[in-house]
Amino acid sequence: MIELLKRIDQRLLPRQSELQYGPYIWLIYLAFFFVSLSQYHPVENSFIYAAIGTIAFLALYFNGYWVSAKRIRWNLFGLIVIGSLMSQLTPGASVFFIYAGAFCCRLGTPRKAIIGLVIISIIVVIISWLTGYGPFFYAPAILFTFMVGGINIYQHETSLQRKELILSQQEVRQLARTSERERIARDLHDLIGHTFSVITLKAELANKLVDRDLAKAKLEIKALEDISRNALSQIREVVTGYRTSDLNTELAHAKYVLASNDMHFDYQFENCEMNDHTNKELAIILKELVTNILKHSQANKINATITQLNEAVLLTIKDDGIGFSETTHQGFGLKGISERVAKLSGSLSIQSSSGTLIEINIPL
């Protein structure tokens, strides 16, 4: 029985985590229609007509969760027609207009959705005038159409923004991976290409000398051994270096982490002629600064710039958070940053009046 219900569920609704069982629960409002019909049914065989209308409604209702924004208007039109026809049976048919209003959020934009709600409300008023039901028909219908429709518009837009954020995070991670792969390929090409070119030349020279001057040939072979050992050592250093981040990767990671916490992060990184050690140390400093911002700043916007100023690299990071007093500087992990800057013979400046501005100057 459970498997049968699961198969039915898979045919009725798409696999979207935000839907869950909500669409089934909302069908409970059809009870108002049938309760009203049981008390007020001026048309003969009204329950038969109501059953036919309800089946048509359910078909349009569940189909509405599958169709695109361009086609949802036809579902809305069908729901309005059903509501108009069922209103000839009982005033409780106003619930069909509320269901139509709930689907207006799928029209593409909030503006189109609100226009849809207004049109539905106008139709409700016209039907109320034609049937003579009065305010007890159109007042609750319009009220709940705007209430349910407005809530759905807000939730739909929030869901779209969340999906865009997830896509942005995936893009940042992909860019970081691409940048890392390119860096690895470039460094290995420069290192291994140069080393093997030297090894090839030394091997050719040793091969030529082996029959003419064995002593010199041995020296060249010994040089080959030294070059090989040195190349192995360099490759190990390079591989070890990949385990520590660089500025490009850390900036991309910071954007992802801050975006995950609803903080907007912009950065500008100009091409600076710094050595690898300085690059990696600044990457560690940037990571610690971002950690401080996440923990303490309560900021919404953060901006970082890395530029070359004369013979120095200037790292500036500014946020619009709550800031902190001079007595609490060392309490926010800035002591370790100060020590790293000092080892690089640099300077650290902190201003915390409106938000926080940190400037780090490292000589090249």
C-alpha cells in the first residue's frame, strides 16, 4: 500500500524538496466548498456537477506544479472558469479563486503575480454582482486571495534567490578549482620542463665523452645525479606548497564562505610582483581576517583590495559591521596577524569607527 502511494505521489508532484506534503495539505480547503454545497444547492444534481468540477480542478491543480511560467496562465484560466461555474452551485466555490491566487507566484515576476491577483479579485466582484451573493462571497475571497497569493509570492522569490546563491557558490568553487589546476600545470611545466631539458643535454654530453674522456663523462654523470636529486627536492617543495593556499584561491574561498553566511564580498586583486612566500603568508592573513569578520563583525558588505604601491603590497579589507574598541583588538585574533606581518617586515593599521578598516603593507 505504501509503495502504491509513493508511485501515485511521484506522478502527481515533481521531486522538489520545498514541496514535500504541502500541496496535499492545502486541499483541505475544499471542505469549505462541500460544506457550503451541502447547505446551499439550488441546482438539481449539484453534487454531480460539483464532483465533475472537483476532478477538473484536481487535474489543473497538480499539473500546475509541473508546468512552466508561460503555461501556468492556462492553469489559472482553468481554475477561474471552474470557480465561476461552481459559484452557480454555492458561495463556497470562492475557494477555487483562492487556489488560483496561490498559483499567481509562478507567473514569472512579482509584478505579473500581483496583476494576476488583481484580475482574480475583479472577476470575483463581477461574479458576486451577477449571482447576488454580496460581501459574504467576495470579501473573504479577495482577502484570502491576496493573503495566500502574497505569501506565496514572497516564498517563491526567496526560493529563487536561494537557488541563485547555490549556483553562485558552485560557480565560485569551480573557478577556484580551475585556477588551482592552471597553477599546478604552469608550475610543473616550468619546473619539470626546465629540469628535463638540462638532464637531456647532460646525458648527450656524457654519451659523447664516455669513449674520449671517461673522467669528464663521470663528472657529467655525477652532475646528472645531482640535478635529478635537486629536481626531486623541488617537486616535493612544490607539492608541499600546494597544500597551502595562495591569494587567488583564498579570495575565491572567502567569497564562497561569506556568501554562505549572507555577506556580500567584493575584491580587486591587481597583478603584484610578490614572491611565493609573501603570497602564501598574505593568503593565511586574509583567511584569519575573514574568520574574524564571520565571528565578530555582524557585517553585510565586505570589500578587499590587493594592490602594489611603490615597492610594497597593500592589502586593504573593509566591512560595514559593528567594529570594536582599541582595548579589544588583541581579543579578536589580531595578535597572530600582527606577528605574521612583523615577520614580513610590514605594518598593520586598524581603524574601527564605522565598521572596520584594516590595512596591511608588506615590502617587496
